[in-house]
Amino acid sequence: MLHHWKRVSLSSAVFTLGVLGYGGAQSQGVPASASPPAATPASVAAGQRTYDQFCAGCHGPAGKGNGHGGESGPKPADLTAEKLAHGSTDQEIFKVIKNGVPPNYYMVPWEGQISDEDIWNVVHYVRTLRSKP
Ligand code: HEC
């Protein structure tokens, strides 16, 4: 009886550890609850470099959606719009850049190509585009 109980509790402890371990690995991605790093002049400048390299081709140098890319799909989004179709908060913009826009992914996922830190920098830069006329 006692012996049996011990075995059960041991395996549930292992199970719990497994779940915690999995949760730990998950949190290396950025969970929705993570608070974004604050925008600084340096992060905006870094974001602009990443934007010019990876995004301007489609979204245009000023984010107006008038770049050359995306001919086969929908027009690249105008990132200066006050309201973005896929969400206007920093977190939502972060997710769009990281995960792309389903189901066709004309807006491709940048995970693996741009680090989370640089995606946040781009989010900060994209926000500065919005206030321009
Ligand atoms: C190959 C062309 C292409 C490239 C490169 C590209 N995008 Fe996009 N992007 C699109 C298209 C097309 C959409 C609209 C997708 C849709 O609505 O289905 C879009 C949508 C978005 C949206 C959502 C806008 C909204 O209205 O909700 C954001 C934000 C965005 N892109 C940011 C970026 C950033 C930042 C980069 C660079 C890291 C980037 N994109 C690179 C084509 C591109």
C-alpha cells in the first residue's frame, strides 16, 4: 500500500517537473504577457536599420505600403495608418512581425531571421512612422 503510493507520487513529481520544464522553454519565446522593452532613441535607430533592410522593399521607405514587393498578394499594409488591421498595440505588431499573417503569409514570419530584440526595435520604429503626416 505505502509502496504503491510512493510510486504514484514520484511519477506525478516527475510529471510536474516535466510541465515546468516545458513552460520554461516556452517562455523563451515572448509570451503575450511579457511587457515590451521601452522605446529609446537607440532602439528606434536600430529598428530603422532592420526596417530598411527587411521591410522597406514591401512597405515602402516611409511605411506607406508602396514598396515593390507583394505583387502576387494583397498590397503591403500601410503602417502609418492610425488603426492596423491586425492590431495596433506593440504586442500585436510584434506578433504579426514574428509570426506573419495567416493564412497566406504574404506578410512572412520573421522568426528565426530577426531576433526578438530586433523585432521590438522594429516595432518601436514602426510606431514612429505612424505619427508622420
Ligand atoms: C514580401 C513583402 C513584405 C515584407 C518584406 C514585409 N511585409 Fe509586412 N506585410 C506585407 C503584406 C502583404 C501585409 C498584409 C498582409 C495581410 O493583411 O494579409 C503585411 C502586413 C504587415 C503588418 C500588419 C499591418 C496591419 O494592417 O495590421 C505589419 C505590422 C507589417 N507587415 C510589418 C512588417 C515589418 C516590420 C516588416 C519587416 C521586418 C515587414 N512587414 C516585411 C508584406 C511584407
